[in-house]
Amino acid sequence: MKNNNIRLFIVLSAVGGIGLLFYAKQHISDTGSNTGNSLYLAHCASCHGPLGKGLRNLYPSLRKNPYLSTKISELPCLIRQGVKGKIITEKGTYNQLMPPFKTFTSAELLQLISFMQQCWSSSSTTELTPNVIEQWLDSCPHE
Ligand code: HEC
């Protein structure tokens, strides 16, 4: 009887230990490799919210935003140049300032945009490449 209890204890500990390892591995790869999410949280979430929902008529929502589907080719330039002046969207009119993020590299833009596209795009997503981002940046409108 006593022996059985010990055996049970060992089995349960082993199962728990393995479970914990899996959890830790998952958790580390979630936070460690997900640069796009980190970039979003560090640079965009303060206005557009951690879940991209925006804020009233001040900051537009990025969820199902056309910039993540039909207008995605304009997104790298928008981020690099910021937005000023009144904009009219399907969701309403906004007239605040979005600062330009001039120092983002094309690699960072790729990570950031891929993250937002995977999470919030309304259309099925195509995988972006560094080349595509570079091309889009080459055709930024002049400020
Ligand atoms: C200081 C606040 C602020 C930060 C930080 C910010 N934005 Fe914005 N963003 C705005 C505002 C305000 C607008 C709307 C501009 C206006 O009112 O003219 C906007 C507009 C946008 C739009 C266009 C939305 C539409 O429907 O037309 C996109 C896309 C966007 N931001 C993405 C981003 C991303 C990506 C980041 C991070 C790199 C970011 N923003 C960081 C305030 C911010």
C-alpha cells in the first residue's frame, strides 16, 4: 500500500513536471521570438490599444482595418511618415496626430506588419517578404 502511494506520487510528479516544461517552452517561444508583437506593444499600443481596438474618435481601430488588407501596400509608408490632418474612414473622422516612425528598418516593418496582419486582417493573409516591403517603401508619397 505504502509502496503504491510512492509510485503514484512519482508518476504524478513526472506528469506535472513534463506539463510544466511544455508550458514554459510554449511561453518562452511566444514572448521570445515574437518581435512583431513586441514592436507593436512598444510603439503602437499606447494609442491604438494592446488589442488594436483604438480609442473612441481619437485613435482609429486597426482591427479589420483596410490598411491590413486592400491598402496594405501603403502601410509601411504610413508608419514611416505618420499621419497628420483630418482623415475620414469607414469608422468615422479622426483629427489627431500620429507621429512618424522614421527609424524602423524594413526588417522591423516586416515583423510588425506581419504580426498585425495575422491578428487583425479581414482578408486571408499573404506572406510578406523583405523585398515586397522594400518595394512599397520605394514608392512612398513625398511628404
Ligand atoms: C501618439 C499616438 C499614436 C501612436 C503611438 C501610433 N498611432 Fe497610428 N494613428 C494615430 C492617430 C491619431 C491616427 C489617425 C490620424 C488622424 O487623426 O489624422 C492614426 C492612424 C493610423 C492608421 C490609419 C488608420 C485608418 O483607418 O486610416 C494606421 C494603420 C496606424 N495609425 C497604425 C499605427 C502603427 C502600426 C503604429 C505603431 C508603429 C501607430 N499607428 C502608432 C495615433 C497613433
